[in-house]
Amino acid sequence: MKNFTQFKWFVLFVVFSASAQQEKGIFGSNNWLNNWTEFKPSKAEYNETTQILYGKIDRNTTLYKKDAYLLQGPVYVVNNAVLTIEAGTVIRGDFDTNGTLVITKGSKIMAEGKETDPIVFTSNKASRKAGDWGGIVILGDAPINKFGGNSTVNFDLDPTQTIYGGSNAQSDSGILRFVRIEFAGKKVKGYKDFNALSIAGVGSKTVIDNVMCSFSAKDAFEILGGNTIMNKMVSLRANGSDFKFTQGAQSKLDNSIAIRHSYFSTSSRSRCIEVASYEKKEEADFSKALTSVVATNVTMINTSEQLSADLASGLVKEAVFVNINASLAIKKSVISGFNPAIILDDEISLDEKSFKMLKFEEIFFNNCKGNIFVENSTNNEDLEDYYGNLAFFNVHENQQNDNMFIDIYNKSNNPDFRIKLGHITASK
């Protein structure tokens, strides 16, 4: 902290236009959550299974909307095969055998749904709950920062089929567009818990947009290394973190939302965004890139209607956590209803180098019990002074959710999480 008082950084004040001020959090001339999302997935009705997928898919294969498929055990797409999934197709993960879909390095998934006809991955149980099945794992040959340049995911899977990492930052693992992943993240004793969507060593030519992960028992989206561009991601009530980045991930997250509730932000320290450069320092190769994430127009919201009571009882935790040696820039975003908004690892020195790695600009901090803190410290005056500079255009408010957002408690299953300021929709 003492280095901070010696550090002077002079910036010019920029007068933002009124329209720019409105563009915080998710935006669009229309509510892009309409049609393809599902906010009550436990009540959604899907066709019964007609086809079973199991073992290895070693040749180009297409799944059709007319059928409903069951992932029985781990299903591996291997041998550089392409798995194409028709819009509107339903794939169920088997509870008893921990159904999981693994796209191995060199293979591709072409899951291109439509706004009015999304592709759905869900549980095969009659009463669906978080952690019913494994999830989706996509492996590529983009760089990671572990020694040796490759690794395997530590799930309950065949390690010979789960190798990822390489040197092709622009590698192409396919397309995920208008896809929902529901009730995944199964816990397996002796192994790392599954996530809804695990993206490991995936390159920048992979298309990932309009993907919704709902009620994952672990993380919704975990990004392990690689170079990813993700747009219009939705995480709904994950038990783990909504977006977790590590192993040197070079990632952009745009126009996306993490929707939490106080009872899903418990002592497990689940966060909307968690950024780290490694899981174990001794495994990290510091000659390679550290994790760097740019999150723009992201909404992070606690939807509890008893927020004051939840804050007082200690149910609410931070929205964002940044570990040492990782870079995070959050811009034009909304953080609403957390305690506090952002926490920095206590090993981070508040100096010029760190502030170049940690950029928080044009953020709407709403109903947060504190904004930016260092871990294990109750004094954030230096951080408040720095990020409170008018040049960063950060705003602090205490508005109720129904006053701040257009229609988040919509009873017809069509919520609108765009913000309203002066009755002006946050739109481009």
C-alpha cells in the first residue's frame, strides 16, 4: 500500500456523451435475451430420447432436430471429426453414467442453433437439478501457460482423450451459437467437478456466442488458456463461478450477463468473474503469457428481493476476484448487489505495474457494500481515490433492481436486464 502513495498518475478528464453514459451493462436496440433463453428450465418440456450416443464419434456426424439424443457416459469426438448439430436439437446428459460431451483436440463441434430454435443440452432426469450430468468440454491447440505447453483436464475422463494446448492461437474448434446448457456440473469423488462448459486451449477462430448455462453445480464457463472471444453469454444461478479464467487465457467477454442470487453466493466464494494466471504456481511457465481478460458491457447482478437483509446476514460475497499476476479490464459494465463489488488478491502491490493490469472504467456500481478492496483489508481509501478519478467515469448508486433495470422480474419468463437511466434504455 505504501507504494501507492508515491505513485502519481495524471489522466485527462474526458467528457462522455449522454448516449455513451447509457451503454453500461448488456445492451441492444432489442432485448437479445428474448426467444432463445429459458429462465425456468426445470419446467421446460422436451422430447423423449430416441437415439443414444456413447463411446467415440470418429467420423463426421450430424445430429438432427427430429431426434432427441442421450449422452450415455463420456462421448468423445475424435480423429479430427466434425460433430454437426441441427438447430432445435435436444441432447440429454445421462445421470447414472455421467453423460458428457468431449470435443477432443483437432475435432470440431458445429452447434449452430437459431434465435427461435436453440440447441439444448439438459438432464435426462424427470426432476432436473444442478449437477445431474457432466457438461460440454471443448479442447483445442491454442497456447496455455503450463510447463510443456499442454495438459489434460482433471475430470473423470480418459486422460488420453483430454489433452489440450499447443501453439495455434487462431485454431478453430467450431461453433457454439444459440445453445443452452442446463443442470450440468456433476461432482465426481476424487476428481475435479465438471463445469457446464469447459473451454481448454481453444483458439480465436472458434465462434462462441449466445450461449446460456443454467443451474450448473460448479462453474458455468471455465476457460483454461487459449484465445477466446465470447459474446452474449448468459450464466444463470451457477453454484460455482459464472466466468472463470486461468492458465494464461487471452479472452474477450462482451455484452454478457451473470445472474446470481444471495443463496448462490455463499461461503464457497463463487464469483461472477474470477481471473487467475495459474491454478498451481509451480506448474506455471512464466515465459508464456499470463491470463489477460477484457470484459466489456457485462452485467453482474444479484437478483435477491431482500438484498439489505442478505447483506446484513453475510450471504452476499464479492462479484469479481483478481488473483496476483493476472490482468483484468472491466469496461462499460454494471455490478449490482454484492459485498463488495471487486476484491484484489492481497499479494497484488498497488503500483504502476498493477494499475496497468487492472483497469475498471465506466462501471455502474449499484447497491454494493463497498466497491474495490484488497483481500483481507477493510481499508480501501487508496483504491477509491484512484478509481474514483473522474477520468474513469465510474458511477455509484443505490437503486433497487426494479428501478434500475427494465424488467428483471418479468413473470412471463422474458426478463430484460438492460439498464434504464432517466428512462433511456441502455442501447447502442
